[in-house]
Amino acid sequence: MPPDHDRLFKILLRTFFPGFLRLVVPHLAGRMDAARAVFLDKELLAEEPFQGNREADLLARVRVRSLGVILVHVEIEARAGPKMPGRLRDYASRIQAAYREQVLSILVNLQRGEPGIHRLPPEDDLPVPELSTFRWVVFNLEGCPGTDYLAKPEPVAWALASLMSPGEESRATHKLRCQSRIGEARMTARKRILLLDFVEAYLELTPAEAEEYKVLSTRYRRGTRAMWMTWSERLKEEGKKEGLRLGKQEGRKLGQQEGLKAGQREGLKLGKQEGLEEGARSLQKVLLSLLDQRFGPLPESVYRQVEAIGSLRRLTSLAEKVLVVNSLRELRLR
């Protein structure tokens, strides 16, 4: 399990917050204006012995039709444990004391616990009208049927499916299904990258499963192409950002000598070139890694050929074909 699972989950849930609420509290989500939620990142919670204060994993102020404003508090735990309900109650009381608003507490457990979504106590509705009564929702991911969540319309469900049971399918097949579901959907490159990174982080394959993945990937050419286009988009974006950063630096230097505006223009030009070169180097490394896994060990001539390619389009095209060709000769690299 990634050591920074809290950070990964925070980014995922913040980005897809409305969809997450539709999954977990569908009876309330239709009344929530979750798209305009205000996130309160630095809220301190209970003081634990020898650890000091900690921050809420996610705390958002959300307006709910006919209820006004509530605070949605999400805690993410690696494993379900007997102490967490008590801690969650303490967290909610501290939040209520600070804001005097109703709190909807959601606990997400990556492992253990009865699979699925449970409202506790189950006979009560959420959120509660009384500040003195504590209710919460728990979402235990391990053991949930991953195929069911891949069929849902919310993209966040497709990422969470990577932590769920593959059912009768192999883990390699399940990973490809998660990636293909994401790769074939219409969304921005930023969101697609986030979802694919999440699946990559949480659905790690053993060496034997990785071999199976290579074979299976040839049957998912459309999804594979979409994923590699995402890599290309990511590298291009990184190149643009690096170019802008270098452009600003160079622009400031030239601006002191020849005038600020002229310096900025020249700096941006130089920066864009530097950024594209950096993007090409990054994609060269990715391509060489894939080639080594598929056809390795590679001859020195292949390394030289790849490192001589400066076109992002050419490098991306080669990366797309790695999993669907049978030899280096088909890629014209030998």
C-alpha cells in the first residue's frame, strides 16, 4: 500500500467530490450543492497522546437544500479498527464546537471491515438535526465487487475499484478493466491522469501478474492507446510548465539588460524549447523502460536510437506500439 495513501485519497476525493457523495450518501447527494463545496484543509482534530493535534483528512462546507449548511468530514484509514468510531465521534464534537454546524462523518477503510457502505446506527437518517447525537457512514472498500463499481457512472468509482475484489477475474485483468474504463471515458487530461495514477499506485502486480498483463494488454488496444495518449498529454503539460518556469527566469535576466517585455518574450521562447527537450527526455526513459520489459536486455544501438529521437509525437507513437508488436524490428529500432 502506498505510504502516502492519505495524500492520494485527498486529491482524488476533492477532485471528484460530488461523485463520491453520490456513491456514499445517495439519499442526500441530490440535495447537496457539492460542486460549490468549500474545503477547510487545516482543521485540527483530537489531541492524541504523544502525537499532538492532527488535521482532518477532508473537511468541506456544503449547502444542502432545506437543511442549510453542513460540514462533511471524511477520514481515510488503512484498516478498519475498533477504536475509530470513538475517535470519529470525538472529531465530530470538536468540529461542531468550532463551527456550530451539523457534521456528516464518513469513514473510508481501505482494508478489513464488512464490505460496502453502512450507515451507523443503520436505523437513523443523515445528517442529524441534533448536535448531541452522533451518526456516521462507513465505506469498507476491501471485498466490494469491483465490477459493480466499474459499471457505475461516477469516475471516482472506477479508481476505487482498484482496491476492491476482482471477483472471478485475475488481478491483471481487473487492472486492465479499470484502466480501460478510465481511458475510454470523456474527461480532461488532468482528471484522467489522476485516476490512472491512483490505479497504478494501489493495484500493484506481482512479476507473474505483470507478465499476464503484457499478454492481455494486446486485447485492449483502444484502452492502451488512450492511456498512452494520456502519458503524452502529461509530458507535454510538464514541458509547458517547465518552459514557462525557465522562460520567466531567463526573461527576468534579459529584462534587466534589454527591457522587461523583450526579455519575457525571449525567455518564454527559450523556456518552451527547454521544456520540450525535457519532455522528450522523460518520454525516452519511459519508452526504454517499456522496451526493456518487453524485449530486454536491449542492445546499445537501441538506446542510442531512442535517445536520438527528439519528437514527442514519434516517441509517443513508439510507446503506443510496444505492447502490440512482436519484435524491435517492427518498431524499426534494430
